[in-house]
Amino acid sequence: FSKLNEPSSHFIPLMRKSCLAFTTSCFVTFWPGCSTPMCSEAGLTDNGAASIDAHPAWSPDGTRVAFVSNFGGGGRNIFVMQPDAPGDAINLATQLTHIATNDLFAAPVWSRDGTKVAFERALWPLVDGVPSDCGLWIGDLATGRANRVTSNARCDREYFPRWSPDGTQLTYWRWREDAPDTTGTAVFVSDADGTHQR
């Protein structure tokens, strides 16, 4: 993969049948499957030098990609795209979240039924050098609404949410700031609405 535009440290390949989505520099790239060792790649996003497009994630049925972008010049948000949709001359993306601040988004992951996307969010402004709150959120593709699942005013960071097979719970791991100069991690499970965290 090093020959594909020399991927940066954010190179995180995601397979879908015979296709691959990954980030190179500031672009989300789509690598179609083929029957020969030499395959071509097609950029899904190219929104200018100042654009940030990252963290692609395939939907369970392999038809859509969720990713983080600051398209439009605002803050970073979660977008959803159907690569090479029939009848589209260009790839069109739907904005799932609508945040105008510099909040950080990462690690979108689809629910098994493809109706929701869970993701990490760190809220700005900074307080004593760290985001004012960090937590997990869930965006509903039908309503376009994003709801907070967890909240940590000390900005204990919660990473890599994963859905349970029935879509009712999330598991994730948290970087805990228990005391000055002391850190620890732990795995948690909560209901998808944020209740019964354990």
C-alpha cells in the first residue's frame, strides 16, 4: 500500500468486499477491486488543500461511507456518501452533524442495521489545555439528529465505540485521568442511550 499516494500515518484501510477505503494526507480514497495485481484508485473527496477528510467507515451493506470532514469551511462534522452512486456525475455527501465550532470528531462506526453512526466527539473551547468535554455521540441518519451518549467534563477520552450485534449497546475503552500524573484505561459497556454504563 505504500505506493498508493504514500499514505500518511492516518492510513487506516477498511475493506468492503473487493473495495478498500482509506485516508491519504487529507483525502478519503476509494480503491475499487479488480482481478489483476495492479489496481487503480479513485479519490472520493478532493475539497481543496485546506480540507480535512478522514476516518472513513463502510456501512454494513457496503453501499455507503461515513467520514469526518470540514467541507464548507466550517467545523469538522460527520458526512455520509454513497461512492459512485448511479446517475451522479460526482460523489455527493450528506452532512449528518452540523457543528460550526472546532470540535473534533473521530472513529465513526455504523450500527448493524445501517440507520445510525456512533462517533467520538471532543468539544471546544479548550479549558486548561484540554477540550471542555469529551464523549461518544450517536447520529441518526433518518432524522439527522445527534445525541450524546457519554459526557466527561475532565475529558476522559472514550475511544473506538463498537455496537452490540442487536444494536442496543455500545462497548468502548476510556482513557481515565484518575489523578495528576496517573492514567489508566478501562473497557466499558453502556446502553445506546447512555444509561447503565458499567
